Amino acid sequence: MKTAAVILAAGQGTRMKSALPKVLHQAAGLPLVAYPIRAARALNCDPVVVVVGHGADAVTAAARASWPQVRTALQKEQRGTADAVRCALGELGDADRVLILYGDCPLFTAATLGRLIARVEKARAALGVITAVMPDPTGYGRMVRNAAGLVVGIVEHKDCTDAQRTIREVNSGIYLVDRAFLVDALTRVGTGNSQREFYLTDIIRMAADKGAVADLPVPAEEMAGVNNRADLAGAEGVLWERNRRAALEAGASLRDPPSTFIESTVTVEGDVTLGHGVMLGGNTVVRAGARVDGPSVIIDSDVAAGAHVKSFSHLEGARVGARALVGPYARLRPEAVLEEEVHVGNFVEVKKATLRRGAKANHLSYLGDATVGEKSNVGAGTITCNYDGYGKYLTDIGRDVFIGSDSVLVAPLKIGDGAYVAAGSVVTDDVPANALALGRGRQVNKDGRAEQVRAEAKQRAGRK
């Protein structure tokens, strides 16, 4: 059977106290709405329809960033969950059944949703629902069962009797529904409740009247939705722990798991070692055998096999080659490319620059808009002057070049293979291959002048 997914994401989320729509708040590197989209795609749901309302354009953009083929349906006025699903009916294509999810519930896994599908298929039920027993069910709709233990309905918290409020089994809001039944049931949902809204929960009673409702109990943790900032922090904590566990199960070593943070978009391969306080974010890949000491931050970067990123390094949009060494205290900015066995050491910043195999810049340097050839050495304190206030220019350093300490390389500039730049030089003209470049004034010593200079300095300072 073909399954469509409908994700309800039209609400504002006023309890977040934010101008940002609730489903766009980030948790472990992704907006909340991305999690149900990812789960639906893992189950091959097609189409995936996101019902938007508040902040519709922004929510649509975020949803399509998660999966470009996402469809959207607009709920112009928030009149309840049943009305939201009704808005999506025209986007369901030829699907036989509908999986209903929520944009503010990031913790339901594809594995759990797959179990719900299996449960419904086994029971041949028109509807399946996920439930959980909550220590404090306040705010949740309660599952109502008959004497035989079968689900016969759901009562929202505000509409519960005193007896019903003692029920601790609650409704997740996650349903798998036969499409034909859903279309018919939505025509019969009314507003006879305290909120005067169209409650989707009413279809549970209708399904029970037609036959058994298949229910799937799950751990309370997965049920947690996000209504406020505290909920968001709690959900994110669960996602961090899941991502740590996934890295460990993939064969990575985490020296201090509680201080390691891996976003949901990151790939960590086997035999990786992550130190204390490592943060991995964006589309980062840390490949087999790499080591990242902490605290370090790596975002949208690729760290190749056998590379070693030392403590207090910050990488963003960078590529680190096999067996390369980075840091400590190094910064690699976007489009920094370190090829195999490159060394970039302490307090070195690299931006939009490529260091070829075996090149070294071990101390206190800035390399921006540059290429550094194989086995070239950049001395401490060297900078590329790549910006004149109007444009950026390239510094092209050949292979086997030696750049002496405290050199200033003024772009546009080409330094040929095997050239040697003397320490302390300001280089403004191209240097031919195998040439020696000296861009500094000749030293002059004035014998006996030191005492005179000290005396003049004291006089200027008003000291005796």
C-alpha cells in the first residue's frame, strides 16, 4: 500500500515567546519540522505534505531544504487539527493511507513509525494510534478504553471528567489512517468541545465504531512535543544522546560522551576518536581513523582518514586531507583545503586557500586567497595581504618554497617553485623560481648610541 505523510506545522507556538515559528526552532542542528520529514522519507512515504500557516513562506523553505519534493498545504485560519488535515487532502496523490505527524514532535523515530504501520496491517484496522503512559499526563488527551481493553475514543484534557483525568495513558496525535475512511470521517468532525475547534481525535471514536483501533504503546520519551523553551531543551538533550549513541555504535570512541555534541546532520565513521568538548555540526564528515581533540568546533567540514585536529581549533567549511595535522588553536575558514600530510599549527588562520601535499604553516600566520605548493614552508608571522579595500587577490606560492618568518606577501603575487623569501621581507613583485627575495632595508649599527637613545627617551617622558 502507498503511504502519504501529512505533517501539521501551521501553528505559531506562542509559548515559545518568539517571532520565529515554533517548528523552525533548531534542535541538534535541524529545525524541528525537519525531523518528521526525515522519518517519513525513511519510510518511503510519498507524497510528504506539510500543512503551513503562521510563517508559511519560512516554514515552506525549511521543509524543502530538508527534502525538495515536499508538498505544502495552507491552513489560512487555525481551526484545529482536523481542519489542518482537511487542508492537505488535495495533495495526497494516489496514496492509500495517511501517516499523520507533527512538526513540533522531533523524537518519533522511523523505527517506531514502522512498527505502527506493521501493527495496523496485522490488525487490518482503519486507524492506528501511538500511545504512552505519562507520569504527569496534564495537557494530553486521554485514551479511553472499554471493558475489553480496546480503544474507543480520546478525550482532550480540557474536556475530561474528573475520573478521566486520572487516566495516565495519553494520545500522541500520531495516526496511520485509511485514506477513504479519513476523507469520510473528516466530513463528520464537529466543534462540540471547549475550544470550539475541529479535533482530529474525534476520528478515533468513529474508527472504533467501525471496528478495532490498532494502538502502539511507546516509551514516554518519544512522546515529548515542544511547546516552550524548556521542552525544546529537553528534546534537544534526547537528540544529542541519540547522536552520541549512534557514533559509538558506528565504532567511534568518545573520550567524554556528555561533553560531546554531534548534530543530526553529521557523519562519524568507525575508529574516530573525539575528545572532551568536541562539537560537530552541519554537514560535517569525520572519516575512519581521524582524531579530534577537544575542545574544538567543526562545522560543514570534511576531516579525512588519519587526520588529527588538535585542541581549541575551529573549522568551518574546510577540507582536511589524510594524515594532516591541524592546531592547536588553528582556524580554518570556508574554502580552506588542506591536502594530505599538511601541517597547520597554532594561531594559523586559513581562508579560501589550498595547501598542497606536505605544505606547512606551523605558527602565527594568515593565509587567505592563496595556494601553497607541495612541501613548501611558511614561517611564523607570515601573512598574505589579499585585500586592498576593494577586491581580493591571489597569492600563488609554488612547490618547495621557503617563506621566512614575519614576511608580508602583497597580492596579486606569484612565487615560483624552489624560491626563498628572506625573513622580515615585504614582497610586492613576483619571485622567479629558485630566486632569493629580500624585501627589507639593510641593517645599520650605530656604535655607542644606545645610551644616548635611552637618555632622550627619559627626557621625553619627564623622567630623570
